[in-house]
Amino acid sequence: MNNIEECQVVQDLLQNYSDGVLNEESKKLVENHLKTCSKCQKRLEKIKKDTEPNLQKKEIEYLKKIKRKSDLKTISIILLILFFIVFIYFLRNFIILSTITAKSFDFFDSNNLYKETRQYTGNGNEVIVWKEYYKDSKYKKVTEKYFDDKSEVLMEEYATLNEPKRVNIYPQNNSALVLTGETYSQINSKQNLTHLTEATNEFSIPNRLILSLTSLITIDAKNVGRDYYKIENPFSVKWIDKETGLIIRNYTLFDTVSFYEGTDIIKETNSYMYEFRFSKDTVTDEDVNVPDLSQYNVGYRAEEN
């Protein structure tokens, strides 16, 4: 093989030589030729210069690809951890809310119940109190108003389980109103009377799902003397007795409420805030019996469905 023919063969092999993919025999041929051929040496240098940027670009792209995979893996792990934390948080809250609901219903499985609701308004100069009594199918509700260091009874309501009748007494003007009609049979249902105006924390499943994600539930015992759940969400704060599942206090975050320093004792509220008291087996027959109406000016009204 003369020099010209050898140059042609070697030049055809230079690209593969530069890439390092030649077999040993061809590699030796090229290297021996390059020792004496400046033309092929220059040709090899040009190939290397042309190849180097492409090689660097490929290396950069490869490193970027590895980094993207690494970033995606890191993000996936972080998201998985966050999902696990949120799920545990959600599950804990859902279990607590479900337990509260069940306990509150258990409490009202009784024929002798009492509930007191206190509504604080403004700076506390006026308080409305509702006292509800239930014993052996009979129900009474007393509405009282406390103001200027005195109190007055605004109304007394009497009902009997499933009866189409209600008796309202207004002590201020010594009058009474007897209401009749099938509508009152529904109003005087077992749920309405024994739950004492929805005193249970009946969180429906959809509500529990929402509250489980949006609420902060903590346990405390300040000023109450027993453990309670404090359920805070973007709209309200509820205090729930841990033992019975019954509500102790409720106010919305739109209210302005101030406390005595270092305590949870309410000093002032610029809107409505509610507190609750409950007891079992404390109601007497006298508490729920309708008084003698002959001492009142009695009116009668029949309600149509």
C-alpha cells in the first residue's frame, strides 16, 4: 500500500479512532501512520476540535438529565412525606370528631336531662340564658335576661313528647298562649326534645371530612377543671368536653373576644359568644309540669300544616 492509499484509509478511520472504537489492529495502523504523516495529524486535530464541543454538550445534557431525575425523585419524596403527614393529621382529627359525636349522643340517651345556654353580647352587660329541662317525655324551656345586676324571665315554654301542643307563658304581662296543630307534633319529636335544641355535636360525615382538614384540635384544661378539646378553624372556636363530647363554649373568629391576662376567662366580647352547662338526673317533676293557667290571661291559636 503506497502513502496516498494509506492516507485515504487512515483518514476514513480517524473519526472512529478519535471516538476510541477501533479494534487493536486498526488502531496500530492509524498510530503508526500518524507518526510520519503531518497531513493526517492535522486532520485528526480538526476532528477532535469539531468533536469536543459536541462531546461537552452531550455531557452537559446528560448531567442535566441526571439532575432532573434527581430533582423529581427529591420532590416526589417530599410530596409523599407531606401527604403522609396530612393524612395522619386528617385521620387523627376525623377519629376525634367521630368520637365526640358518638359520646354526645350517648349522653342524651336518658329520660332526665338539663341544658343551660348562656349568650353573652357586647361587653357582657346583657346576658340571655336558656334553661331546658326534660323528664319522662315532658319538656320546659325558660328564657331569662340578665342586665344591670338584675334578671327577668321573658318566656316559659312547655311541651310533651309527640303531642300537637305547646304552651308559652309570658310572666311580664301575666299572659299565656296555647298553640295547637300537627306542626307541633313534629317540633315535639324525641330528637328535638331529648337533644335539647341540638345540644349534640352532630358532625355529619361531610362536615367531619372538611373539619378534619381545616381544624386545629388541641387538648386543654384551663378554667374548666377537666380536659376538653379546643377545635379551631378559620371560622370558629369550639370547646368540647373530652369526657362527654358535649360543647362547653362556642364563638366565631369574627367576634372580638378579650380574656383576663394569662387565662381563658372571658373579660369582654363585642359580639355573640355562647357557654353551655349540662347535667343528667337533676330535673324534677315540678320543673316540667305546666303551671295552673287560670292565673294567666290565656289565648289560643291553632296552627295549620
